[in-house]
Amino acid sequence: MPGLTDWTPTRAAALERLAEFLPHAGADYARLRNIDRGPDDRSNVSALSPWIRRRILTEEEVIAAVLRRHGFARADKFIQEVCWRTYWKGWLELRPGVLADYHAAAARLSAEWADSAALAAARGGQTGIACFDAWAAELVRTGWLHNHARMWFASIWIFTLRLPWELGAAFMAQHLLDADPASNTLSWRWVAGLQTPGKHYLARAENIRLNTLGRFDPAGQLDEQALPVPMVAPNPPPGAIPPAQVPATDRVALLLTEEDLSPETLPVGATVVALAALTTPSADSPAGRFAAGALADGLDRAGAQFGLAGQLLAPEAVAAWALDAGVSEVVTACAPLGPSAPVLDEIERALALVSIRLVRVRRAWDTQCWPLATKGFFAFRQHIPKLVAGLV
Ligand SMILES: Cc1cc2nc3c(=O)[nH]c(=O)nc-3n(C[C@H](O)[C@H](O)[C@H](O)COP(=O)(O)OP(=O)(O)OC[C@H]3O[C@@H](n4cnc5c(N)ncnc54)[C@H](O)[C@@H]3O)c2cc1C
């Protein structure tokens, strides 16, 4: 398996990585996935997250490939991990206010902590805790961290360095290639003890020593007794997912966004007569640069599929493009909470002014899974065998 500096934002590269990892996705993954061997050896995990994040590979197809290769019993652990992503998405879609609260708190805290030397040391990897400093540097250099390192990093940030979790989540989101509002924000909340009230994740030196194969040993440097972050208010009850939309006409324009770059399997529901992709709203970040490449690749693939020349559009150019295409509906993949959703809301308003409807189609996977994320993951997990049964 190559090192992790070679993420290429194309479906071809994603499929290559998937094929390479597939033999290891069964019993090997269940046994070895928690070990962080360092940036030069990621053979025990898939490292597929930057592609899955943008649905260059969909959850369903990754799960199907692993099921075909290993069967459910041996692939169970890997499937569960993929389903964590789905679960976090659903949990947040059912409680959108949690993301808004996080953004507001992060903005307020970032002003309040602007002059903090402790915060600067954490971000700069200068805390004197060797493992933490190495992960901070790795995150900034490569745009990626192993899952266990993300857990330890978040835990040390919150419970040993005593920094606000919101600023840690924002720091990670700023640098991760796979930066995802649901997985990132809710994982930080989970570590803090806010996701499952009263249950927090404490990084322990011995666990770090064992699972980094002795690369690090922060014995005596960590607060291993800290209490969870107090909850200001209980988590909101789950709301409802809006019904999925379908086009009412048989000729539509298709607008891709970085939230879903598998046009091959998108349930468009009509003939596509014009094709465009929306420029990324977060261009000035590693995730944004990855997304820009991925959008170009998605547009190429969709162009080949529909026999059309696609174009990259800024949000304000979408209404004129749709008018020019002579359609009364623009279809796009339903964008979960994150950078594209508010941009699509603006586009919907601009299209309405010229009597064109924005139709947000949703994958069956999301429609089935998201409403099940009402409680904790362990309740959601019970549904997994049924959810994946039809995938192969
Ligand atoms: C503090 C913290 C922040 C995180 N931030 C993000 C983020 O911004 N974006 C992101 O995609 N993931 C995030 N994760 C989840 C997880 O760490 C990564 O998805 C995983 O490390 C990616 O590595 P992989 O592709 O090798 O995963 P594998 O172990 O090979 O798993 C396969 C796929 O399953 C999904 N997955 C695996 N574990 C998780 C998990 N715990 N939660 C959600 N999905 C999972 C990912 O899509 C992953 O690519 C975060 C976890 C923590 C603890």
C-alpha cells in the first residue's frame, strides 16, 4: 500500500485503493484496525475516507464489495465502521441545530482564545507531549490521521490540554482532506462526553504505547482521570428527514456538488440534457483543493455517461445556465448539512425567480438509514444486517 501523500481526487484512484485494501477488509481489519503504525504504513485500514466523504465511492458500493469478498460475518467490523459515517450523517440531519450551535460556539471561542499561547502550542505541535505534537504535525502535513490517533488527539486536546472541544474540531476540519461536518463534529462531541451524556473517551498512555507499537509512550503526561465536559443543555430530540424529491418532468439539468460525486448511480429519474458542477464553497483548504479535483473528475465521468459537455459553475451562474438549457427542473443530490447545503438553498431561491424548480434527489441508502439514527449507534447497529442484505 502506498504512503498517504498520494491521494488523487479521482474515482479511478479510489477504486484502485479499494481493490488494494479489499483482501484486508475482513478478519485482518477486525484484528488490526486500531493500530496506528504511522504515516508510512496504512495497510491495516482502508484510508478511503477522502473519497467516501464526497461519495466518489458510495457507502453502499464499498459495503457491497467487502460483502462479496468476505461475507457478512467476516466483514462485520468494517461494515460497522462505514455505518458509523452513515449514522453520524443521520443523527445530525435529525438535529440540525447541533451543527449551528457548534459553529456559533467555535466563532465565539476563536475570538476569546485568539491570544492563547496554549492554543497556539497545540495547533503548532509544540505542547511537549510527543505523540500529540506528532499528530498535529501529521495532520497539517498530510491532511489525514488514523481513527485512533483522532480519538487520542481529541481526548488530549480536551482533557489534558483543557482546550475547548469546538476549537479542536475546527482545527481538524481546517486540515482534514476528509473534513466532514457530521463525522468530525459529532466525533469530537462523543470524545468530550456530550454525544452519549456522561460517557467520554479518555486517552490512556498505555493504550497509546500499545497501539502505536511503541512509537509513543506519554506515561505520566496525560490526565487519565478527567470528568466529561459538562452538558449545557440536553441533546435535542430527533426531528424528521424531509421527504425525498423526484423530478416531475422528463428532461432535466443535472447539477453536481462535492457532496455526491457518483453520478453513475444517482437516482436522477429523468433524461439529463445539461450538465454542470458547482464550484466548491471551501476552495481555500486541503479539503477544498481535493474537492476541486474531485469535481473535475466527476464532471468528466458524468459527461461521458450522459454524452454531454459539462461545465463548472459558480452559484450565481446556475439560474442563467438552467434557463439557457431550456429546462424547468434542475436535479441535484440532496446535500446533507455542510458547506454545500446553504449554497443550494440560495440557488433554489434564484431558480424560483425564473420559475425553475430545484429537485433534491436522495439515495435510497440515506432515506432508509438516516431516520434510524434516533438513539445511540448501538441501537442503529441492530438494523445493519437488514440494511446491507440487499446490497449484493
Ligand atoms: C475526533 C474525530 C474526528 C473525525 N473526523 C472525521 C472527518 O472529518 N471525516 C471523516 O470522514 N471521518 C472522521 N472521523 C472518523 C474516522 O476517524 C475516519 O473516517 C477514519 O479514520 C478514516 O480512515 P479510513 O478511511 O482508513 O477508515 P476505515 O477504518 O478503513 O473505515 C472505512 C470507512 O468507514 C468510515 N468510518 C470509519 N470509522 C469511522 C468513524 N469512527 N466515524 C465515521 N466514519 C467512519 C469512513 O468513511 C472510512 O473511510 C473522525 C473521528 C474522530 C475520532
